[in-house]
Amino acid sequence: MRASLSTVRAHISSLATVLTISGDIDAGNVDPIKACMAEVVVTGNSFLLDLSGVDFFAARGISLLIAVDEACRGAQLPWTMVTSRPVDRALRISEW
């Protein structure tokens, strides 16, 4: 069993909000990460989800992407993400 190790950092500027996540995203930490994301999306800036430092991305991590999409859509904010190989693999397998 993998330990739920991740680092979450938010950088908010007048141009964009960047949420950078590194380490693992799995069932043990996806809900706290979603809560952090929900706090920073409301800043009213474009949103960038930086997953380039993610080493492990469990299927449950897809719910994080759905939550980001719903929050940004509700706030009428454009968003994008930068991925890593593990994230790309999960997205490809899930056809998301």
C-alpha cells in the first residue's frame, strides 16, 4: 500500500492562480486536495493546475479533475493543466 504523500502549493497573482501538486494523488489525499483547490478557485483568476510533479496518480484522482472543472465552470473561469507521465497514463486509461 502506498503512503499518501503530496505537496500542495498555491500561488495567486493578478493574472492567474496556480495550484501545484507534487508527489502522490490517491484515495487517501484527494479530498483534502479538493478542499484546497476549492479555496483558491474563488479568487476569480484564470486557474492553472500544475501536476507536472505528480509521481503517482490513482484513478480516484480523476475526481479532482472533475471538481476543478466544475468549480471553474461555476466561477466562469478558464482553466488548464500541466500533466506528468502518471497523470497522462490515468487520463488515457480513463478516456477523460
